[in-house]
Amino acid sequence: MFFKHAPTVNVPYPLAAENHDFVNLWHGIPLKRFGMAQVDPGDAAEDVIAEHLGCRSVITSSAIDTLAMTSAFYPLTSEQMWQTGLPRNDVVNKPTELLPPDLAAQRSRLLDELAGRRLVMFLPTFKKDREHGYYRFTAADLDRLAAWSERHNAVLGLREHMADRSRAYARMLAPIGPLDLSSRHYPDLEVLYAAADGLVSDYSSCLVDFMLTGRPVISFAYDLDRYAAEERGLFYDLEQVLPGPVCRTFDELAAALDGVFAPRTPEQDAEYAWKRRIFFEHLDDGNARRVVNRVRELALDEPR
């Protein structure tokens, strides 16, 4: 059984782990802590551990990702982390003509919506703290974003976290007309990356996933101190592992957006390449194949 979060979340009926092999494909390469690695697992710790013990294995992307996921999925061991790369990332850089028809249709539809404009995705993560979790865009901020769009023939594409029902950013950014990249319109985020020229998020795993494209990433970490210390915490120092700016203020974000389309220097290319290697052992499109081979090893003497 394959799932991306937890057996009780993704499997709609009870199945015993004693009789099934649950393989957790997960849903990104995390920057923020979760599970037993978060700042305070709280009263849910026993339930979280029970969920983890139901997993035969968890898919990881690199050696450092394996360390992070082992801590998050305690009491699972590092031997239960399969460092194959995440199958979801196999489609990130695949040409549209090689995608399955449903995925190709999503990418083609986005390109039609762009109509030649450059796309910068804004993909904020979920925040438990609703009072302090959202950045409050002012009218002046919106004016500057609109002017940026005009100068660069660009548009923001907004996709709020699937667990965030408030749609606060959709309401705040409505005056500048962001593209609606929600899962209602585009179920599979990974196939959209190839159409984007850059990405802005706060602490979402998409900042890492998007690095496969080699294109610019920007962290808008306006609440970094509070988030790192009080809400979830982070596995890494963002400035050490991200190949783009970590912006604390809107002024810094505006400056980063103005430079997002500028060509990189050879030194910046080299920095991007080694930071990408931190998170990706495999840069090909063979992650799903490697997972299949590991599954075969559970039952066969020799994988095919």
C-alpha cells in the first residue's frame, strides 16, 4: 500500500500493518520540522508514534533528508528510510509531450493562461497560528506588486496549502489578479513547476522540490523567529541551504522579485548546484523505478 501522509489519513478503511506493507511516499522534502521532530509534539505524540510504527518504509531523497526523516518518523530506523528519491519529482522536468495525458493537459492549460507572461509561484505553507501566521499585505505592497508585474510582464500564481481553509491570501491578493493555481484547478503541482520562472514561499517543501528546475527560489520568512521557536521549527538554517534570498521584510521581497529574472553568475550557478545536491541524490526521472525495485526486494530473491 502506497500513501503520502499516514495510513489512517490516506487509506479509507482499516488495514492491519501486520498483513500489509505500508510504503510512505511522503509529499515533499521538508524544511520545517514535523512528526516527532517538531518543537513540541504535545499530546499527540503517542498517536504519531503509532502511525509511524505502521509504516514498513519511508521514501527519502538524500543522505541529509534521510537524517531529517528518521528524526521525524521516530521510532522508525534509518534502515527503514529508502533513499530512492520521491516518485512525485519524476515529472518535474519531463517534457510536456512525455507526460501522461492528464498531466500534460494541466501544464498546457497553465501555459495558455500565462499567454506569454512570466510566472512566479507563491506557495505559502500552512500555519497553525492564524493570528500571527499570515503576512498582511498593505495597499502599498499591492501597488508595488502590480508595478512589478507590469515592469517584467509577470504574474503571481497563488496556491494556498490544502489544509488552509481561510483563503486569506486569495482575498488579500485579489486586487492584483493572481493566477489561481489551487488544487481545484491544478491537482498536480509538480507538473506546473516546468512552466514557472521562479517560486516564493515561506518554509514549504516546495522550495526544495522546485530546485530540481534550477530556477530561482525566494523564502519570504517574515515570521522566521516566531515560527522557528514556537510553531514548528526548522530542520535547517535557510540561508545555508537555499540558493536564493531569505527575505524578512516586504522591502527585501520586492528587491528579490526585481532581481528574480536576472541571469546568474558562474559562481551563483556553482552555489545552486551544490545546494541542490544537499537534497537530491538523484537528478534523473528514475525515482519511481527505484521504489518499485525496493518493493520487489520485499518478496523476490532478485529485483528485476
